[in-house]
Amino acid sequence: MESPRKEEKERKEEEGEALAAASVERAFEGQRVPPWRQQLTVRALVVSFALSVMFSVIVMKLNLTTGIIPSLNVAAGLLGFFFIKLWTKGLEHTGLLRTPFTRQENTVIQTCVVAAYGLAFSGGFGSYIFGMSSKIASQATEANDSKNIKDPKLEWMIGFMFVVSFLGLFSLVPLRKIMIIDYKLIYPSGTATAYLINGFHTPQGEKLAKKQVRTLGKFFVYSFFWGFFQWFYTSGDDCGFSAFPTFGLKAYENMFNFDFSATYVGVGMICPYIVNSSVLLGAILSWGVMWPLINNQKGSWYSANLPSSSLHSLQGYRVFTAVALILGDGLYNFLKVLHRTAHSFIRASRKGPRSTLPVSDDDGTVKDHAISFDDERRTEVFLKDQIPKWVACAGYVAIAAVSITTIPHIFPQLKWYYVLVVYLFAPILAFCNAYGCGLTDWNMASTYGKLAIFIFGAWAGAHNGGVVAGLAACGVMLSIVATASDLMQDFKTGYLTLASPRSMFVSQVIGTAMGCVIAPCVFWLFYKAFDDIGVPGSQYPAPYALIYRNMAILGVDGVSSLPKHCLTLCYIFFALGIVINLVRDLSPKKVGKFVPIPMAMAIPFYIGTSFAIDMFIGSVILYVWRRINKAKADAFGPAVASGMICGDGIWSLPQAVLALAQVKPPICMKFLSRKMNDKVDTFIATLS
């Protein structure tokens, strides 16, 4: 009887730890908040650099496989705590530890890492930058001339990152009080990260933190060695566990299989259930129903002599219906956020000065209107270290001037006045995106980037390099909008952990500078290590690169080159994206939460279903775990998922090095039908 009692006691302890205390700041009341300069320590920046490299590899791998990037803020906070704890424990034994590890320092690490790895996504290495390359251009329908192609080079990619990545940091700094304090926007990922960091550094959270870190480390090791083990069986095409015909060979031909990816099982445990279900639904609709039916029309709808990978055949339907669904969903959400923002401003202006929210004077004092102790303390610290508005405005204008001068030298197709127009409108769109992200946690930066593709691509025209101009304009817009949203998410984390806005801003600048070098170098490693990168059906197909290029072609040339009935299907799926959103928003909440997300549905249309099955399995694991023990699943689920993603992601680094050194795996594990196996056996027998 002793064992069940012990388990029950441990379960109650975990529940108590996971659901810790009502007033967070009361627990820290006796602790001094260090000045902003003391929050930026050398050890924090060293750990941030190491984690930035690791997370950039993970995000780059996700970019080049499916393009689905989950929020890794929590993982960054967790690993930051883990590495600094190792550091401080080592110094404690030598007697050299002088500065205790604070939650503010932990927040600075998380901010720096998010800023750095964010550029692996917003830098467009799996989308607009790679979409300019000759490798992707060779798969597209047209615009394959030199004016519409620019191959990746490490030098210009790093330069481009430096001239576009800092503008987003300055665009919304003057509005941080409005977003965080006045509007009280949630920023779910930033809030979750803050609660994790606060939990680590409170006395009652220390025990839970150790268990979480141990769990993460354990699954990191499992995932890394699982990736290493799988590598031995992949010496040829369609070899290894990724080619395992889980549901039979016929299903595998239509890309229905579980490919044993620890990364995407982990991603599935982090993403909401509705995202994973939407991805699986899109996979079934496309690869289970639509593509087999369209394939039966070969010879009628498109030439039977063309391979299925041609955009004039089946591949055209796959790519452009996905684009249409993404654009329908993006347009709807763009208009929705615009309407919400305008409505909020009108409502706030009507209320006038009678608002019950805390308002700061220019000198930083706070007028208190019966707010909680936590809010009062957090507001006081958040408004203490002001970032002068003139610094933000001057910084934006100065960097914009440098960009307008520099970018046309990198991309001659993108004239200086195109860049000027982007910079005039970018702060408005950055605000819309940051506001929407604060409400929903859904970063719509890519949608604003796609809008730029069509506007500036059409403005330049195909004969003047409109494809490259549109893709480059997309990069400028996407970078500003994404960076501004990430900064506001991190400000929310800093607000909840009493980190100084000034230290947060400086750490964001340092992290962005790191990312401007790290992200292009990581992409260059993948680009040089894997010859088939960007090729459909390969290990790293980079699906969004072709999608973005074809958007640019549509923008400059119209739709004349599409196969038969493809345009009709595009209209249908564009409308479907809008209708599904309307159904979700107009339905009662208990019904609307089950309506799928069109953006997530569109992703498997082009790249297949295996990752959708992986993610769904991740959802099932988390669901079952929460049914058995909800408190334990909520406390340790993110740690397990982060360990799986990080371990498999880091395995990509030695895998790339092995590929560069031309070290090939020794075994090919392949699956054949019984008839084919009999033929192979007969052939081998004749040879012997």
C-alpha cells in the first residue's frame, strides 16, 4: 500500500506546484529588482548565442521541410534556465559565483534567443529568398530569365538581413504602453513564457523547474539518438523509417504514412488541437480525395506526357489551390484585424479620459485606479526605464534611409521608391499584426508579405524583374512586421517578470544582430550540404519557396499558364478560405472552436501528409496524457515536446556536416510489394 500512497502524494505535490499561487509578485516582494544594466550579463549573452545557433538550426529545418514554425518562446526560457543553472552551479563549487541568477536575466536570454531565431523564419530562407534562386525557378512555369533570378550568396544575405531586420524594433516602441498596459493584450506565448520563468525562480517553483529541465534533457537525448539511429538506414532514395509504409504501399504512394519524426510529434504536442486536426483534414481532402480524382483526368485536363511534378500538370493544382486557400484565409484575417483595431480606437476615443486603465504621465508616474498588487508593481517597473520616443523615431528614419540607399544595390529590380513606400506603410501593418497576435497568438506577418509580393511585383512588371522585386519587397515588409510583433510579445514577458523594457530592447537589438549572421550561415550550411534541397519529394523540399515564387509570377503575369480548370478550383478555395472563417466567427463559441483553420489545411496540399500524421499523433499523446493526469501533462508536456524538437533539430547539424564530408549511411531500408520482392529475388538468383 505504500507505493500508491507515495504516488498520490507526489501527484498532489505536482498539482500544487503546477497551479502555484494567486499573487506572483507577493512571492518576490523581498527580492530586489536589478537595474537594467545588471540584467544584461555576459553569461546571459554567451548562453543566448549558443541557444540562438541551436534554435536557428531547428527553425531552418522546419522551414525547409513543412514551413510550420511553432512558438518556441517557452523552450527558449526553459533552456536558458537550464544552461545558466549549470553555469552558476559550476561557479558555486569553485566559490566564484558573485551574481545570483534572476528571472530578469532569464527573460533577457529568452528575448535575445527569440530575436535571433526569429530571423531564421522572417529572413525568408525557406520562402522568398530561396524562391529567387535558379533551383526553384527551374520548377516554376515561367520568368526564368536572369532578371527574375538571384541565387543565394552568404555575403548579400547577411547584408540584406542587417539593413531590414532592425526597423521593426523601432516601429512600435512608442506604442508599448498602449499595447501592454492600456489594451492589456494577452500575447499567449509571451504570457506562458513569463509564467514558466516566474515558476522557475519562485521557491515553490524550483522543485518543479528541476523536474521539467530533467525531463527536457532526457527527451533531448532520446530524440537526438533516434535521429542518429534512423540515419544509418537512409543510404538511397525512399530509404529508412521516413519511407515506412505504415498504412500500406498504396497509401504510401499517395504520401500517407507515419515517418517517425520526433520533431513533428513534438510540434503536434505544442500546437493547439484545432491546428493539428486542420492539417490532417487538409491532407485527407487533398491527397486522399482531390489529387487521385484529378490524376484520373490526365490527358484531358493536362497533357499525359508531363510528369506530375510539372506545374502544367498535377503539381499546378497542388500549388495554386494551396495558394488560393492561404490568400483567402489571410485576406479575411487581415480585414478582421483592421476592423477590430479601428473599432477599438473608436471605442477608446469615445470613453476619453474616464478609462479605468492605468495611465502614465510623461515623467513615468502612475495614476492608480484600484488595480491589483501584481499589476501595480509590474506597471511601476514597466514605466520606470523609458525608451525616449525620439530615439525610436530617429532610429527608424536613420535605418530606413540606409535601407533605401542599400537595398537597390542588392536587388536592382527593387527601386528606391518601392522601398520608401514599404517603409511608409509598414508601421501601420506592424501595429495591426502586433495587435492581432496579442489577441490570438497568430502571427500574420507572412500574409502582409504576400500582399507586398502582388503590389510591388505588378508595379515592377515581369520584364523589369518583377518576380525578384516582389519577393524582395515581401522580405522587407515581412521582416518589419514579424520583428515588431516578436518585440511586443517579449515586452509582455518582460512586463510579467519585472524585466526592464530598456534591457529587453537592448537584448532584442543584440539578438537581432546575432540572427543577421547566424540565420544566413545556418541556411548556407543546409544549402551546401544537401544537393537536393528545394526538390519536391526530397528530405528538404522547401515547399514555400516555390509557392512564394508562383505568387510573384501570378502577380506580374496573371493566370494564363495554369492548367485546365485550375483557376476555377483557385476561386473555389479562395472563397472556401473566407467562408470557413465566417462560419467559425459567426457560430456559437462551443461550435466555432471545432471549425478548421484554412491556413493550416492548405499546408499539406503541396507537401504531403506524413508530417500531418506525426502532428496528429502528438495531439493524441497530449490528449491521452491530459485525460490521465492533467496537471502533470500541463507541467511537463512543453518540456517533453521541446526536448523532442531540440534533439531532432540539433541532429540536423552533425547530419549536415556528414553530408558535407560525403559520409554516406551504410544501409538502405526499403519496402517492396510481394510481387516486386519475388522479381528481385528471381533477378538476384539469376546473378548468382
